[in-house]
Amino acid sequence: MDGKGIGLALIGLGLVAVLVGVLVYSGALSWFGRLPGDIRIEGEQSRFYFPLTSMILVSVVLSVVLNVIRRFL
């Protein structure tokens, strides 16, 4: 990858980061982390949270996006 390609990739990643930031700020992603299958155990003095379903969803979405990008490059 040459200098232009790396620059465009960084610009694209920045735009995605800004988009996700706007969605989080606006509350559009408030459902994320509260999906069925996310493990949440709360005791009197402790909390345990393991976002299993949310991380599987992130993995699937990233796999699809990266495969689409790789196909075009």
C-alpha cells in the first residue's frame, strides 16, 4: 500500500469513528450492551458484566465489512 492508500484508509477510519461517536452521543446505540445473552450479575457489593452477544455481533459486522473492503481492494 502506498502513501495515498494509507492516507485514505486513515481518513475512512476517522470518519467511521466520528459516525460511531455521533451515534453514541445521540443515544442511538443505547441498546448495545443490553442484548439478550449479555451476562450481567449484580450482587450487593460487586458487579460482573460480560457482553457476550454484543461482542459476537461486533465480530460478525467487522468480518463482513472487512471482507467487503478486501474484495474491492
